[in-house]
Amino acid sequence: MSAGAFGLAVLLAEVSALAGASVAIEGLDEGERTVMRGQEVVVMVRDGRNDLVSGETVRVIHRPALAGERELAIGISDGRGRVRWTPEVPGVALLRAGDGAVRIRVEPDDKPIGIVVLLAITFCASAASLVYGWWGPRGARGRDA
Amino acid sequence: MGGVPLFVTIGRARPERDTDARMAAPRTEHRLATVRTMGLAVACTPLLLPLLRSAGLVPLLLAGGVAVVIGAPAAVAEWRTRSEPSPALSAGLASIAEIGGLLVVASALASVAHSGTSGVLLAIGAWLAGALLADRPAYAAVPALAGLGLLAVATGVDLVQAPPWTLLEPHWERTSAVIGPAASVGMLLACAGIGQWTLGPARPPGERHAPWGAVGLGLGLATLLVVDEAARYERALGVGGGSHAIDVVLALALASATSAVSDRGGQTTELRRRPSSVLARAGIGLALSLALAGPAWPVRDLLLAVVLPAVGALGLGAAAARAEGGDRLALGAGAAVFTLALVASWPGVPGRAVDAVIVGAFVVAGFWLVATRAVLAGRQA
């Protein structure tokens, strides 16, 4: 086999291995997907053979396909296929390395009071409007109200 | 009187008001027609859900603000201004308003039917219920209230399982992208241009607050739907489609809306003598729902973005021409909001030939309906 063909074969092998790559967070149980904002986690990158992969760039996409979507590179996997990451943006996020990806939820440390207040205002406005519309003061019959 | 510009009519004598046949309807019929109009407000709330991904809570807040500040006052003024300039014009405007109401309800049920076979069955059931309950308006409110109650419970359960912060995070920088459709929904929450204020029995003296009730009910339901959608998104981490349970709830809630559409004008005493008319209207509504859920699904957004604001602008603009004083201001503002919503959310012409054919068919059918009724009404005058 020529050097060029050998190099192509290695490249194809790497691509095919990474094609089945997976991303996971150390310490999370199967099916669990929630991490806390501000608490460091370890992201593991594995290939299709379930071996840890080093030198792979791990990216996070905050709010995927939503308004305010942001993509950041959080690091390159070390010799043990691990990247340390401290999530700062709350909400649904997508961790990606190669072809592997996993969706997680970053729990905020405090409830977003702004959203709660806005929802409360909306509810109050709807309740007040409904009460006024159904039980509001009636004009005298025959008088144009 | 039809088509006269607003600025020419300043200082015109007060238009005569309806005092004869429609005012003779029992007060309970007015109240029940109002309840069914509120069903139309319920039907427009699912229009806000696709906007969540674009700007979070912003569309709901915009729609609520428009509904309270402009929609409800315009609907009150519309219900107060009920003179008919000419039979042909009156029939034409009423037909246009009916098309708007039909499109709102059919679109809401199309979103249910689009989810699969069970959704199609739910949509059929909702239209059948509307046809059966058209002349029993008191019973039409029962499934609607049951649906709203179930939605409140489902929302509470979803909130406990997953707080809905991701989808609800407001992004005010995206306001320009959502203000058109949000403003249109805000006006529709008050049923301006499509409800009893346009088609139903004339307003009894003293009954001036009902449009606010429609706004309250619609805005409350919209808030519940938005929160529930956000909670389900959070629980599924943004993957997967909607829940069939919500489809059931929506179908129940829309039973009163289908009843309102099946009963043209809220004249229930006439319906008992014309069941074929009710069935025909419900059949057309079902066909439109299934068409919008199937081959016309790609143009559903286009129809909603163009037809609904156009219907509202025409209706409120025509009413403004007959009104005076503060009512004219409120109606003019409402027509302006609908027009701006149409311009802001203009989606462009369809890209595919089949979509263009579907839109053309809808336009032709609507024109035929309006023109036929206007001509027949003019001949009978």
C-alpha cells in the first residue's frame, strides 16, 4: 500500500470512528441531563469504539435554534478525553464534539424573577379584564353606554 | 356610505342605530352569543406558540398590550356602531368577517389535526360538537370550560416537572420580527372584526364590557398555553413534538368556537328551522381544517399573516367610517394596527407552484362567497 493510500485509510478510519462519537458528562446517571449553573463539570468524549478521544474540540450551543442562540468552544479534550467546563448560561444547551452531541439543561441558581413578574402581570391583566367584562358595572337600560 | 374616506365624513350626522328585529332577541341570546364569541378568542391563542422560539415571552406581552390598549376599545366601539349603510355592503362586510372567524378556528384545529390520526379524529369531533351545539349555546360552553380546566391542571403538573425558563426568556431585540403577528393576535383576542360585535345580535343597552371578557379569557388561555409549551420544551430538552393530551384540551376548548362559526350571527332561534345550514357550515369548517392540516400546511402561515389582518382592517375601517368621536378614533386605531400588522408580517409570495394554486383557490372561493352574498342582499333590498 502506498503512503498516500495508507494516510487516506487512517483518515477514513478516524472519521468513521468519530462518526460514532459520543459526548457525556461525568457523574451523571443514565437519562439524567441537568447540571447546575456555576458548578464545574467534566465532559467526556468517546469514539465509536467507546474509547476516550483526546484532542477533540468540545463546543456548547446555548439555546439551540432559539432566539439568543450562542455557540462557544469550551475546550479541547485532554489525554484522557476529558474537558472541564463551568456552565454560565442557564437553559437548554447542546454539547457537541465531532459527530457526537448531547442535550443538557443548565439549572439557574436562582429563579428568573423577571420572567415570573412578567407572567404575573399578564395573568393579573387577563383576570381583571375577564372580571370587568363579565361583572363590570352596567349602564342604565335605554342609555347609550 | 360605503368606501367614503374617513376625513370626508367628519361632522356627519349621527348614524341611525338598529332598534328593530335584532334588538328583539332575548337578552339571554345576546349573552350566549357573547360566550361563543369568546370561543373565537380561545381559537386564536395557538397562533402565539410558534412565536415563542423567535422571541420568548415578548409576543405574548405584545399581544396582551395590544389587546388591552387597542383591541378591546375597538371591539367595544364596533359593537356600539351597528348601522348598516347598504344591504349589499353590509352582507359583503359580514361575509368577510365570517371568513376571518372561520380561518381562525379552522387554523387552530388544523394544528391539532396535523399531529396525526388521533388529531384528525379530535378535529372531526370538535366540528361535530360545534354543529350539534350550534343551537344550544349554553352547552357549548361546557366542553370549553372543561378544556380550560384540564389545561390549567396540565400546566401546573408540567411546571412542577420542569421550570419553563429557556423558552420564556424574553428577547426584546427580536421585537421587530414578531411584532406583526403578535399585534394581529392581540386584536383577535378581542375578536375585533370577527366576533359577535360584527355579526351577532346588536348590543343591548348597558352591555358594553363584553369584549373585555373575551380579551381576559383569551389572554389567560394564551398565558397557560405558552407556559405549558415552555415547560414541555424544557422537559424534552427541545426535542420531539407536542403532546396529544394538549390536542385533546385544545379540541375541547375549541368546541365553543366551532359552535360560534356554525351559527352565523348568533340567531339561534333561526337555527332550529335550518339545520342543513348549520351542518353545511360545520362541514366547510372541517374541510378547511383538514386542508390546512394537510396539503395547505405550508401556506397556513401565509394565510394567517395576510387574510386575518386584512379582514380585521376592512371591518374596522368600514365601521370607523360610520362612527364618530371617540369610537371613530378607537376603530381607526384598530384598523391601523391590523394594517401595520399585515405590512410587518408580509411573508412574500409562495415559492412553490402548488402553494400558489392553493392560495389562489382560497382567494377565489372567498371572493365568490363575499360577492354572491352581496349581490343577493342587494337584490333583496
